[in-house]
Amino acid sequence: MVETRIIDGKGFAEKLRARLAGEVAAFHQETGVTPGLAVVLVGEDPASAVYVRNKGKQTVEAGMASIEHKLPATTAQAELLALIASLNADPGVHGILVQLPLPGHLDAQDVLAAIDPAKDVDGFHVVNAGRLAVGLDALVPCTPLGCVMLLKDQLGSLAGLRAVVVGRSNIVGKPLAQLLLREDCTVTIAHSRTKDLAEECRRADILIGAVGRPEMIRGDWIKPGATVIDVGINRVEKAGGGTKLVGDVAFDEAQGIAGAITPVPGGVGPMTIACLLANTLTAARRQVGV
């Protein structure tokens, strides 16, 4: 039985945003430029609307310009692509984010491909994915970036550690594996079709749950003392009625086995917007040439 540390992603994100605010002020003083983040929301998805509102608030608090475009769910593909083209050409916009998911009649891949890779602060463009894969500077997806920050804060150097990423999405699993390779981890990408998934997980010094299945990773899948990063955010029904948020890891079972673990909520989630702001400042610096 080990004493499991709870990794405070919310607190870490607050410190990161405070540091970024100072860096943004220094950047503005040096260049006269205010980093600008444009967020495009199509339709009325309630979760997306809340997320976009939080992004806007935190962008302004960091000293950046928040530019929001809210479009009706009936927006045509050509109309959305025209907006992206205008944002690509706008020197006051340094980062562009199109909130996903998009309404079903829109082609998300075409939309993401239309964003200038230099302004792709979500890190989803194939150019940024390719640059990450071959070890060049790239704008990196925000959630994986936040995971690595939390890991390095907990463990210091990650070199030589065995990392297992459960999940192979383009948004989290694949880029997170690339980032861990950069940190000299030995990396395995596992998924729902992996033979003896539990045994793969038990080999991990660092175990990442990013598969989107509530509490799929059980406590006895965790190597004693391992560091567990739970990316999953799943809404499930409570026994007495109502709902609650849980991760991909059975949190209560992991207590006393994991050396450290992120809670859900309050772990990885708050890091995503903080890293989006970090990417926007990085993009602005590169575009200005400082």
C-alpha cells in the first residue's frame, strides 16, 4: 500500500496562466503586439458554448485579445472556410481555434486543414502533426502538452521510464506518445483491441488513460507506485439519481496503488486552456520573429 499523491492540475494551470500573463506583458512591451486568439463556434452545443466562454475569459485575463465568431448551426462549409481564410490573413490574429465537434454536414478535416499551420494553436493540422513526428518545432495539441507538463512537475526527468498510453486518437493518444518519446520514455500505445491490455498497463511507470470509457482502467491494472494521468472526462449516472464526472481510471481503486494520479475533474482538464494560451503566445512570437 502506497500513499497516493493527488496531482493538482487546477493549481498548476493557475500558476501557468499567471506566468503567461507576465510573459504576454513583456512581449507587448517589447513588440507593441497583443497576441490575438480567434475562436470559431458553429451551432449551439451547450458544452462547447461553456468551453468557449471559459477560453475567452482566460484569454483576456492573460492580457491577450479574444476574438469570437459564433455562427449558426446551418452555416455552409464554404462560409466557414471563407471566415478561416480571413482570419489567416488578419495580422491581429495569431491563433485560430475551431471548436469541435462541428455540425454533421461540415467536414471537420477540411476545416482544420484550412487553418494556417502557423496559427493552428490546437496543433491538429497535418503539418504540425508531421513536424512533431519528425522532431521539429511544432504547435502541439494542448491536452498532451499539459499532460507532459504535469508529469515533469511530478517526476523531473522522464528519461528511461516506461510509458503506456491507452488510446490512439489524433487529438491525445498519438501526439502524447510523440511528446513522451521526445522526453526519452519507452512508449507503448495501447487501445481497446490490445491483447491483454491489463498486463500492458501493469508494465507502465507512467500510465495514461485517454480512451473515453468510464473507469475502464481498474486499480489492479496499475503498477504499484506508477504515475497515472487520467485524460478521460465521462458523465455517468449516480446511484441516487443525477450524474457525475468520472475519468477513464477507476480512481477509488487506484488509491493506495498509484504513486500519483490526476483527479477528474480538476486534473488534466484545466491544463488544456492554459496550454492553449501558451501556444497562442508561442505562435505570436514566431509570427513577429522574436
